[in-house]
Amino acid sequence: MREFRQKHIIRQRIYSKPVILLMIVFLGFLIHGTWNVFKKSHQSSQKLSVAQEELIKLEEKRDNISGEIDRLETNVGIEEEIRSKFDLALEGEKSIIVVDSEEEVVIPPKKGKFETLWEHFKESLPF
């Protein structure tokens, strides 16, 4: 009987209102902490995907630059770059310089058959 009485007292204390309120507050803290961890995990996964995309772009840029460096290490690449930057020619080569004219060329509009027929008729009139 004594054991039954002790179990009854323990149950009364565990299921009392202050203990239940304390457990609810503790559960609230646990839920709040778990929610914060979930949000941080979600933000971290988003930042990871952005960083991976940036890494892919940077690797492509690195490959392009290394290809350009390889091209410029050859004589042909150096010559192409010098010709494109400074408009130079080798000995014996001739270059043509095209200068735009300052005058504007005006192209008269095309006339239809009816307009040319009418002009011909006007020119043939005596007055």
C-alpha cells in the first residue's frame, strides 16, 4: 500500500499545473530552437547553391583565360593580338586604308510606273 501511495504522490506532483506549465514553456523553447536551426539550414542550402553557380561561372572564366594565355604564348597568337591592337603590317605587306567621304550620298526614291507616266505627260504639255 505504501508503494501505491508513493506512486500516487509522484503522479500528483508530475501532473500538477505548475509542472505542466513548466513543461509547456520548456517545449516552447525546444520548438523555437528547432525552428531557428531549420531556418539557418535552409539559408545555408540556398547560399550553397548560389556559391556553386558562382564557382561554375568562375571555372568557365578561368578556362577561357587559360585558353587565351595558351593562344598568346604562340607566335601566331602574339602576331594576331599585335595586329588587332595596333593595326600593323609586316614588311612587304600592303595595307589599305578606307576613308569615309564627308559628303552624304542621297539616293533618290524609286518611282512607280504611274509617276513616271505622269511626269512624261507633264513634260509633253506645251505650257
